[in-house]
Amino acid sequence: MDVKLMKKEQIEIRDFGNGLTLQILLDKIEGAKNLDVGTVSIPAKSATSMHSRPFEEVIYMVSGTGECQLEDGTSYILEAGDCILIPPDVVHCHANTS
């Protein structure tokens, strides 16, 4: 794989409405074979829908406070600087509790 630099003006921002946005920084389209990297912005007191991915998902909390809730009701509270690993195919959602 060649080295790939993504400049900020090249990065697509996907708007899901109500202030929820997703930026895919790198994925297989940009040449990554085993990794997707992106940022998600979730407005205060809002959440994503329940979802799963066929690969591991790592969430790093940049600011504020949040929650990751699993389909079985298990809940994890995150603060700025915390990181969580979600295994493949685990149904979950993310919330901004700030």
C-alpha cells in the first residue's frame, strides 16, 4: 500500500440530520485494507441508532461525556480521553450525554 495523505478539503462529511455528522477519514476506498478511520459528531442529548459493524470499532471520546449502550442493555459511560473497543457484530449505539 502506498502512503496516503488525506487533506481536510478531501474529506467527505456525511450529514445524518439533527446535527449528527460522520467524516470518513480513511477506508478501503482510500486504500486501507484492514481499517476504517472516521469522526462522528453527536449533538448534546442526542444518540445514534442501534447498529453493528462487521469489524471492530474503536471509539475515542475527544470531549464531553457520552454513553455506549449495547442491545442487551449493558451501558458504558465515557468521558473525554476514554476509549472503548466494540467487537464485530455487537449491536450498540452511541449517545452524547453532555
